[in-house]
Amino acid sequence: MTLINYKDNLKDPIFLTIAEAAKELSVDSYLIGGYVRDLLLGKGKSKDIDIVAVGSGIKLAKKVASKLSGNPKVSVFKNFGTAMLKHHHLEIEFVGARTESYLKDSRKPIVEDGSLLDDQKRRDFTINTLAISLNELDFGDLIDPLNGVNDLQNKLIRTPLDPSITYSDDPLRMMRAIRFATQLGFDIELKSLQAIIENKERIKIISEERIIDELNKILACDQPSIGLKLLYNTELLPYILPELIALEGIEEVEGQRHKDNFWHTLEVVDNISKTTDNLWLRWAALLHDIGKAPTKRFDKKIGWTFHAHEFVGSKMVFKLFKRLRMPLNDKMKFVQKMVRMSSRPIILSQDHVTDAAVRRLVFDAGDHVDDLMTLCEADITTKNPKKQKKYKNNFKIVRQKIIEVEERDHLRNFQPPISGEEIMKTFDLKPSKEIGIIKDAIKEAILEGEIPNEFGPAYEFMIKKGEELGLHKKQE
């Protein structure tokens, strides 16, 4: 890998301002971490800038703020010895160079002042230890005592110190190693991979929120299966998503086998990631089959079955989101809905597609019908070219039917043309079960194509249905 010439990017006035402020305070300052890494990789300028000062990072932040237009506010985090300021589109974090040590039951370090080298050694990976001097004598020089540039060129994730110590001290770094490998397309050093396996149980001291933050970043990558496979191979996945691990394996009874739903799921996630950046749709792809483990049965007549796995899976989504402290709001409900409906378009694609079946699909999926179709198309993982072509063509037919039905019947976010108030007024009724019966009958008649989704035909149907129930239209 050829690394770019980065020095032109240091002409941004913010770096000159930091250099000037540091000089006035008589402290050395350095640009460090992810900003430098991405700069060398040619990934463009990040909005997040990390500055390390050999001295007080908080004092340097305040000094820099005083020199910037708009008088930006400095947020100070005394417990961590850090400060943050926002300037235009940039978020700049300042920290004093430090060395760290850890207690076994916590990932919160005991911090002491240190040198730049101490600060580089405490960081997670060598590719994040790279520093650029902002000092007058050597402004712009790259400081790389831990061979981070070499690891960038070799596309390698390696820890500055013994990986067992690094991962035991802060087990979140195991997730970060896998996330960086997935994002950057790098390999994790073999010694480091082994250390993750040896320290896997330490992940239990990390909060669910921090774990999910890393998992979301893995799912947001171009090919999430890289990270998911690494989580599987390092034996971290059972601690995070046991529901997924439960899908692994192929059973054979009386010569009949089912597919390995774990590896199938990883393919589906990669497939959907080619067509959407929607994180929650990617979560739906990840969880779409989790109901198959608890519903798996063998029937001598028909073989392996997974009856109602979509319904069971949608119930499991809530428990999973709750356990992992994920949002229990419309995002969770969206994932539940996608899992619950995940087989509906597949069933339609296998049979003759009737307008009534498509109407029901559009009615039930509402605004998410396109997302549902995207999920089902991603679910095609057969390696048989003829079958794959057939399934894709069938889904095209379903999509076209959806467009035609939607244009004609306007069923997305369906509102019945006859309201409950209209029924009460017509038959001089008080709130009663008959109102619900008539409303449901109108809805069913529209979905079955017996009447169009229009007021006039629906009104006539209402009168007819009312008469069947022994109701009589109120005399005007």
C-alpha cells in the first residue's frame, strides 16, 4: 500500500493555531490517532481531531479556544484529563500525554502523566499510535516509534504492547480490532487473534451500549460478514448474540438435511449491504431467521420444518434489544415487523401472484413494503444459477404487482373510506361491536378486490352489511 504525502493537509489554519497556543504555553503538541491514520490512507479529512500535549491538555484547549473566532466553548472532563471544543465542522479533543494501568475488574485506567511515547504505547493499535508534530522545530514530522506505518502498509491490526495485556486491560479493544479489520480490510495479527480468544470472557465487563456501538459500526461496513466471522472465530459471538450462534450447524435425519442458517444469515447481511445503508434493515437481515432454532422440528413425512419461525423470531427481537440495551422504539418495531413478515413476499414469489395477496402485503407492510422486498431479495443465497435467476425474476413480478396495486388501490397507510363515526351516524348506533364488524368487513372487501377503495362503493357495502346484521339506515 502506498501512503500519501500528508503535509499539504497540515496547512489548515487550525493546526497553526494549536501550534501557536502550545508554543505560548511551552508545551509540545502532536496530532495523533485516527485522523493521522486516515490522512496517510488518503481517506480524506476527518471532522474528529485528537491532540496530545506533553503537559496539560485542558490548558491547551482553553488557550486554543481563546485564539479562535466565535469564542467556542471548551467542555472539560477533569476525571479523564481531557477537553473538547467544537470549531466550525471540527470536533477537537485535547489530552495530556499519559501512561495507564488497569485493575482486573474494570476498564477504567489509573492515569499518570507521561511522555509522548508512553501515550503512544497506551493506545489500542499501532495504526492509531501515529503522531505528527505541531512543534516549531519539527512541524509536520511523523513520529512512529511503534512501526504503525509499516502495519498500515501491510494492512495489519497489531497492538503496541503484548496483546493479552492490551485486551485484558480494556476488553472493548477486542471488538475494536474486529471493527477496524472489517472497515479497513486489514488482517488481525495471529498473536493478537489468539489473545482475543484467550481473553474472550473479559468482554463481560463491557457495557452493552459500548458493545452495540462497535457492532453497529461492523454492520455499517461494506461487507459485515468479515467482522461477524471474526466474532465467531474468536468466540466472542456467543457472549453477544447467542441467538445467532444457535442457528449454526446442519442436522441430518433419515437422509434429510437442512441448510446451515448461521452462514446463510451472514450471506443475507452481505447481500443487503450491497443495496442499502439502512442500519436497522441490516439488523433485520441479521435477525430474520433467529426464530428457526427454537422452532426446528423433523417430520417424517415432510422433513425439516420451522413453523411460525417468523412470528417467534419477531418476539425474540424485543428480548434481544432489551438485553443489549438497544432502542425499544420505532427502530425495534421496524426490525420486528421485517422479521415477522420476512417470508411473505417469498411465498408470493413462488405462487401465482394474485391482486388480493399483493393488496394484503401492501396493507400490512405499509411504508416499509420496499424495505421488505429488499430484505427478501437479499435472502436469495442459492448457488444454483437457474434457481437464482428464477427467484429474482419472480420478485420483479411481485414488485411490479405492488406498483400496479398501489397506484390503483392506494393501500399504503390504508385509511378506510368509511369511518366508525359514519357507521354510527348511518345506523343511529352507540359504540358497539357491530361497528367493528362492519369496518372489518369493508377492509376485507377492499383487500379481496370485491369493492374499490372509494367512498361510494364502500358506503353501499356498509348498508348491505348493516342489513345482514339486522341494522336499518336512519331515516333522514
